[in-house]
Amino acid sequence: MTGKRVILAKGEPWKKTTPSSQIVAVGAKGKIDAGDLDGRFNACLSDVATPSGNPMTEAVIEILRRT
């Protein structure tokens, strides 16, 4: 998440829809190495709890941990 284009907001309940998150990588056709990108994202994951006291921050951390 970078810049002023990011907005995080609590939305409607998922109901019967399976919860999901999506990250979009934009680049020239054939120039994004999916394995390298996946490795970089996985390198950002942590097993250590990070109590922030901010519910939105905690939600983002949980999304990034792929829980």
C-alpha cells in the first residue's frame, strides 16, 4: 500500500461468500516473475504478534499473514 490511493474500510458482512484478498501487480507483459514476487511477499510474513492497539492495523496484519 503506497501513496494517497489506498483506502481501507470495513465493508459489509461476507455472508455466504468466502473471504478473500487480492493484490494486483502491474508490469510489462512477460516481465513479472510470479515465483520471485511470491517469494518477496512471503518474506514479509512474520510469526511474531505485533500488538498495535489499532483495529485497522491489526486487520491488515492478519490479511498479510494470510489467515
